[in-house]
Amino acid sequence: MDSTDSVVMMNMPNTSGGGYRSSKSSSLFTTIYNAVHLIVLLIAFSLSIYAAKTVRDLENDTNGVTGVRLSIGKPSPLASNENSFSFFRGSGVWHHKRRLEGGARSDFQAVSIEGDKTDFVYIFGGKDASGTYLNTVLRYDSINDSYDSMKNMPEARARYAAAVMKNDLNQNEVWILGGISAVTPGVDGGYDEDTDKVCPMVYNVDTDTWRTETGTRCLPSVVKDACAATGSNNAIYLMGGYGVDYSVLNSVYKLAGPLSSEWVKTSDLPDPRGDVSCAALKNSIYLAGGWHDTLTGVAVPYVSQSKLYSLDVLTDVWTSTHAEMKNSRGDFQLVANPIANSLLAIGGETNTTHNIGGETNTTHNRATQLATHHVEEYFVAHDAWEDRQLIPTARFRFGAAFKNGVFHAFGGHVHGGNHADALSSHEAYYPLDHPDVWVTVTSS
Ligand SMILES: *[C@@H]1O[C@H](CO)[C@@H](O)[C@H](O)[C@H]1NC(C)=O
Ligand SMILES: *[C@@H]1O[C@H](CO)[C@@H](O)[C@H](O)[C@H]1NC(C)=O
Ligand SMILES: *[C@@H]1O[C@H](CO)[C@@H](O)[C@H](O)[C@H]1NC(C)=O
């Protein structure tokens, strides 16, 4: 490491250098000044010793390792990022923002519209703290930090997927896809007596009006807890999720454009995923995490996943070779930052490592509904995930969106998933600009 910091510290104004006027009457001042100067020098000296020791410890800790290298841009090969991480690991800052108006809300999506030249994030339906399904719509102003109520959805809906499509008049429309509506909320933490919904509700942002699609513009089958994103081709892709009876899906349905008459099945997901999250960047849609037990024939097929897949919307081909998230999770949010060409994975739900009753319990019943604080960012250019500052409130089943350079996470659930524990809190992540500097621990 170079000593830029200590150089700055050493260049404090120097009284003996004659650059500053000194007289007998200010001798007390000079004494105090010199004392302060000495203390500053001592602190700088101690810090430099501490820094040198830290680097030595780091070298000693990594057996057989000989050095620590800083570089601009990530060194190649990039495949294993075990020994290489951003110098700005853990960076960024979360701040509390105005709570959701109308109280706690979970199991919904928050949607922002890229390039719409507004400050708004839209929040649709979900469930409240008594488990009641909502049809209310909030519009959050990300600059004024305030909410407005918009036109209600035609019907209450939770656990749906959402994506934006421009209609033939070039107006932005938000498609609410699949999900469930329930007359009777279920037992806390359990399944609701739900009614699966296959006909999309479409919100016209420009006119604040709703319509419900019919016929072949309804989904061909039941899809809940899926994710949806819009490709650079203005087509909506609905990916994974659960079918009737919570079978885990690998299906991908595509609505090719605003005048398209039906949803068509396109290239399947490489592996089935429920409670999954996805986001579009350039010509790709990235899908990460979600729930699926790769063991077959298990009664409770829910293990949180960490793989990242991408679909090239120009060729409809999936890539499965991306770096995996450091933390497995489902029911989280994967949010694109088009400025940095990166994805932020925020919070979510994980499972315990061991089966209830031990590994001999062949039903593989793991404890789930554990909310996580983990936040990590995927850089397309580096094919690597980096830890970012943890979200203060661990949450899952929440909504999140990127607007005006800031990531917003609204509502959701803490551990356990009880209705009464639904959150009204809203936290926002401010990424901090920094040079593309990476630390690599090298072996001889
Ligand atoms: C800004 O927020 C305040 C509440 O904090 C609200 O009263 C006001 O109407 C908002 N202004 C706009 C332009 O939305
Ligand atoms: C979830 O369960 C799987 C399978 O038992 C385990 O490999 C994984 O580590 C668990 N996840 C977490 C975050 O503990
Ligand atoms: C094994 O898992 C099942 C749930 O699938 C659970 O009901 C049962 O109690 C577990 N067995 C033991 C011995 O804990």
C-alpha cells in the first residue's frame, strides 16, 4: 500500500518553518499548537503501524499466501472470486424513509419505470397486518418522500409478479401477473385459502386507469410467486413460480408485445424456481435465487437457492454459468441498476441448514421463513457478487425498486411470516460512487 494518507497527515503547517507568524505574546498558542501537532503525528504514526500490522496479519492468516495486491478493474481470471473482492466491499448506506402510508403491507411488488422522467415508485395490493388482501395502490414520490393513493386495482391481489410494457400509444402500463386473492386469510405463517388468478390486471400509468385482460391474454395455467421482467424487446417474460398445489415451475411465458394476442411458452428455466426474483439489463433478463429442493420426491421441496441465470431475449437462450450469490435466498428482491450495469440482491427468506429431526428425516422438513439482512451486488462486467451494507431490517415478501439512483425496500415480513409481523417500514440504499478498485490476495 502506498502512504498517501500519512503524507497528507505530515504536511500539517509547520511552525518552525517560519511560514507562520510567531511572537512572544502568542507563545501559549504556539505551545498548544505544538502539543496538538505532536498528538496528531503520534496518531498518524500509530495508525501506520496498525495498518502495517493488519496487512501482515492478513498475510499470516492466509497460509502460504504472499501478498495483497490492489488493482483497478478486477484482475483475471474472474471465475473464482474467493480471494478477490472489491476494496469497497460493504459500501453504500441505508437510510430510513417515510413508512408505507396505510400501515404494514407484504407480498406485493413495487414498480418503477425506467426513463419515465418521473420520481415515482408504484406499490400494488399485497396483504396487510391482519392478513387481508389489498386492492389499494400507492404512488411514492422518491424526491418529496411522500405517498399518494392511486386508483384501486379491480380486485385484491398478492403474490403476483409485475412488469412494465409500453402500449401501442407509447403509454406505460404495469401488468399484474398471476398471484392469488383470498377471501379468508390463512392461519399465521401458513397457506391462505387462496384463489389462484390467471387473468392479468393492467394499470395505465398515464391515465391512472385499470383493465382486466380476458381470453388468451390470460395466463395458460396457474402461476403464483413467480417473477416477471420486460426485455429490451418490450416483451414481458413471466418466469418460474408455483402451480396449483405449490408444485415448483420451470416454465417461462412470454407476451411478445402490447398487441400480442397470447402468452407463449418459451425456453424453460434451467431449474425450477418458486419465490424467485428477476430483473432486466440490456438484452438479458437475470433471475436469481428462489426455492427448490434438487432432491426428488421430497415432501417439503423448499431449499433456498443461490444460482444466477440469464436469458438472452434476442436468442431465447439461457446461460447458467454466472457466479452464484454468496447468500442463498427466496422471496427477496433482485433490482437492476442500469447506470452501473449491476443487480442488487436485497434481503429475502432463507432456511436452516438441517432438517427438523436430523438428516435421517427423509421428509427434508427445514425451518424456513427466516428473514435475512444480506445485501449483495452483481457486476455484469466482472461476473462477481460483492457484499454491500446490510439492510437494517431483515425482511422478505417485500417490494423494492430503483429510482433516481436510490434503491427502495418497502414493507414485507420479519421472521416467521405471521400477519401481525408485517412491516410498514421503508428503507433506502444509497450506492456510493467509488473507483473500480479490487483487492486480490495472491499466493506465490
Ligand atoms: C410532499 O410531502 C408532503 C408530506 O410530507 C405533502 O403534504 C405534500 O403534498 C407533498 N408534495 C407533493 C408535491 O407531493
Ligand atoms: C438451506 O438448506 C440447504 C439444504 O439443507 C442447506 O444446504 C443450506 O445451507 C440452507 N441454507 C442456509 C442459508 O442455511
Ligand atoms: C420430519 O419432518 C416432518 C415434516 O415433513 C415432521 O412432521 C416430523 O416431525 C419430522 N420428524 C422428526 C423426528 O422430527
